[in-house]
Amino acid sequence: MNEGHVLNLSRQGIGIHADNPLKPDMELALFVKLPDLKDHLCIREAHVAWVRDQRFGVALRTMKREDQEQLHHFLWTYPLQHRHARQNGARQGHTRKAC
């Protein structure tokens, strides 16, 4: 299991910083913890699109409809300036490999 912090988040992908970066073209599943959400988002299938040092980007492939709706709701309702402030404070989006 690997843990990381979300640097960038969209409906199509996630930028992540991790102590143990992954390799390009890996397929993986993720749990993503967002502020103010009770449960983790479960991303069943994601593709590692790029890796630079301890940062990498994943393309989201398969999510349950409920998780897609929660992500969409978060992106549209969580105050943008609060998201930026939380990104600098480390635990904004905690990820776990496995779903």
C-alpha cells in the first residue's frame, strides 16, 4: 500500500505527491479522502499517465456513480480558495492504493 497527497483534482484525473512514486502506465485502484466527506471516494481503475520525481498524475477510468457524483459535487461546491489553502497544509487529499 502506498499513501500520497492530492496536489490537483479534476473529474478526469488527479495529481499526487507520494514518498514512493509509481511507474508510468501502471493500473491501480485508489481511495481518496476529501475534506468534509464522510467516506473515501473509491476509484476502481486509474492509469498512471506521468511521473516526475515524487509526483505523478493518474487518469480516472472507473468509479461508481455515487463516487462520481460526490467528486462532481465537491469540485463545484467546495470553496476554491479553501481548496488552495488546504493543498498547502498537507492532508487535503489522502490516497490509498486499493479499492
